[in-house]
Amino acid sequence: MKILVATEKPFAKAAIQGIREIVEKAGHSLTLLEKYGTEEVFALELADKDALIVRSDKVTAMAIANALNLKIVVRAGAGYDNLDLPACTARGIVAMNTPGQNANAVAELAIGMMIYLARNQFQPGTGSELRGKKLGIHAYGNVGRGVAWAARGLGMEVFAFDPFVPAEKIKQDGVCPVDNIETLYNTCHYISLHIPANEQTKKSIGYDLLSRMPKGATLINTARKEVIHEEDLLKIMEERADFKYGTDILPDNKEVFLAKFGTRFFGTPKKMGAETAEANVNAGLAAATQIVNFFQNGDTTFQVNK
Ligand code: 3PG
């Protein structure tokens, strides 16, 4: 089988080496397409491939329509909002993610941004500490759980809201489950977002929730830009001089945030959450293994378009 790794944001070298070893050992061939620039270049390269590994790269209906041999697409990472799932399903193409594989890297970035903002981006002046503060984890998946674990180590009091995770499971981690979203925002100085971007969550973090946060509020977004109601966030930050925002995905109006809020706003220049060698290796090798297992024995564990 012909397998394509197409990444606008390349994997670490060690990850590529590992992916190649897994794929070639199983008798398949690997093509690497990095920093390809345009969708047309990507679609052209995909046209004769049987399998595809991507990161946040957009896999559109157009690219899929041109790839007549394509049988499986694996998003090496957690969020699969970049895959056109209906287009995959319509063609019988299996779509997968690699849940948990890059979670620790994202969790560490969330904690790093919390410290960075608490210390006013290391500019002169008095900052604050995380110890004793209340942290709300909005969605308790692999990343949320990792943030909770590290935050507890720093002495934070950790709360979580996730209607899909049993309260008992959350409690077992020493985290306090809350059964409605308003309580989470009412209670916590820090909120760390870990919800996926979908029709239910887009623009869902708006004025109603953010205005509930207590004085000294910090919102951390290592999830997706789309879940934020940007106009509402701007309004809150204009109204409240105590409100800070740290994000791994720059807002549409990043110039406005940068100009208006000084050290109260921080955004990574490019999405950095999964940018560690460890995360690249974990997610990349998992993706390659999932493809090999799919071709070898029809294994569809981690399929997201069942
Ligand atoms: C994910 O959903 O796994 C993260 O957002 C990482 O995305 P990336 O592989 O594009 O860095």
C-alpha cells in the first residue's frame, strides 16, 4: 500500500524515522510531503495513495474526491475537526485520531501559559502564584486530566466539568467534579479549555460564562480558536482589568488583543501544543501502527466516523 504523510507543520525527524520503519517493515511504501503550501499540491500527491497521515492539515472533500484509492486517514493527534468526516464516510474511508498520544505536551503548555501569565510574562512587577488558586478544567479528556494532575502538584484546587465522564472517575484523580458549567466558571480563577470544536461548542465560550469568573481570572485555551466567542472575550477584557487570556491559537483580531491588553494577553505565534519531540513520536508512531493494523487485520480501533 502507498502511505502519504502530509504535514504543513512537519513532524520531528525522530518521528518520521519511526513512522518509516513501521510502514516499511510491514511492506508498505511511504511518501513524505512537508510544508506543501497549497491544497492543490496536497491533493495531487494524495491522488494515488491508499492511506494518509496528517496533523492539523485540512483534508477536504476536494482532496478526498481526487484520491480514488484512499481507504484510511489518520489524524496524528486528538482533534479531528480538520477532517471532512461526511466526505470520508460517503466514500467508505475510515477516519481515525490517536487519542492521548500528544496529551502531555499540550497539558504542559497549558500549565506553562498559566505560570507565564501569573508572572506578567516575566516583566518587572508583582505577579501571583498558582498555589491555592482554583482551576477549572472544561472537559476532562486526556489533556484535561494531564493539566489537573500537574496543577494538583502545584497546589491548585482543581475542579472539572465534563458531562461525558462519570463523576467517580474525576474524583479518583483528586479532582472535584461539578455538574453544571456555570458552577465551574463561578468558582474558578483559572479555566483551561479542552473541548473539541464542533457545531455544539463553536463560539460557546462567551460573555455569560466568562463574566462569572472571580476576580483575578485567567482563561487558557489550548483547544481551538473556534470555541471562543471573540467579540465577547474582547468585551470582558476591556471591562475587567483583572482578566487575562492565554491561547495556543491566535484570535482573528490578534492585533487588537496585542495592542490593548499588554501582558494580560499571550498567544503562541504558531500552534505549539503538540510541538515536542515526544508528542510527535507518540502520535506519529501510533498513526503508522494504526494504519498497519488496519491493512493487516481490519482493526478500526480509534475510528471516529463509525
Ligand atoms: C491536537 O488536536 O492533537 C492538537 O491540537 C495538535 O495539533 P497539531 O498536530 O496540528 O500540532
